[in-house]
Amino acid sequence: MRQIISLILLLLVTGCTTHYPNQNIEGKRFPNVTGTSLEKQTVSLPAHVAGKPSVYLIGYKQDSQFDIDRWLIGLDMKEVDVVAFELPTIAGMFPRMFSTQIDEGMRRGIPKELWGGVITIYEDGERIQAFTGNEKPNNARVLLLDEKGNVVYFYDSGFSVAALNELITRLAELG
């Protein structure tokens, strides 16, 4: 138990090491990054889902999970047909040293059938934070990517029904 508490404190302290101002990234291509799913599979994004739209729910701190869960519930309740990924994104060398313990902690708290959709980004975490900004790190970064990996919707102000509806509208526009 003490190790888990220490790990959580570590994530809270080092989750966002460098300050990057939030920015609107709509119209930009998502950077090529690599992560590892909780199934222990290496995943390259956005190539992994090339050819179809996808939603990325990016979290920079453990507290982002609350926001991510609301987005996932909203997508499910609205029966949105889209591939969605949770991307815990942790920047810095120190957290990478504990990636095995961090991932094992997530596996204990996430049902096994969802592990393929949770891709932890360590090595490229700094690039993603610089890309989206990391102010208000408890808020999830919600991205809708088109089939080519371009960001066609971006939201980072916490869950709202209006924002969910806008994401759904943008997805429908992709055809």
C-alpha cells in the first residue's frame, strides 16, 4: 500500500514537469508517437488507426481520469461509433523508470477487456504536452482525428454535454 501511495505522489509531482500554454490544435496533424497498451503491445499513433476517424482522450495526471471517464460514458450513452483511446501521457525521465509499476497499477484498476484501448505514452509524453499545452492538467485533452491523423476537433476545458455534442457533429461531418 505504501508503494502505491508513493507512486501516486510521484505522478502528481512529475506529471507535468514543463509548462506549455494551452493552444488550439484544430487543423494540425497529430504527431507520430509510440506508446504501449496495457496489453503490452507497442502502438504507433496515429498510424494504428489510419484510414478511420478516432478519438484520443489524453490525461496528464491521475486526476484526469475523472474527466476521461465522463467522456467515455457520454460517448457510450450517445452510442457514438468511433474508435476511442485513453492516452495516459507522462513526461519526464523519472516516471519512465517506474513505467512497469505505473502500468501494473493501471491494470489493477481497469477491466482487462479495456486494456487494448489504454495506451500509455512515456517517451513521447513531452511532445504531446507541448503539442496540446498542459495548463489545467486535470482536464482531459479530447481530440477527434480524421482518417489521415489531422485534428478536426479539440477540447480541453473539462467535460460538458455541449462539447460532447460538438464532437459528435464533427464526427458526422467526416462521413
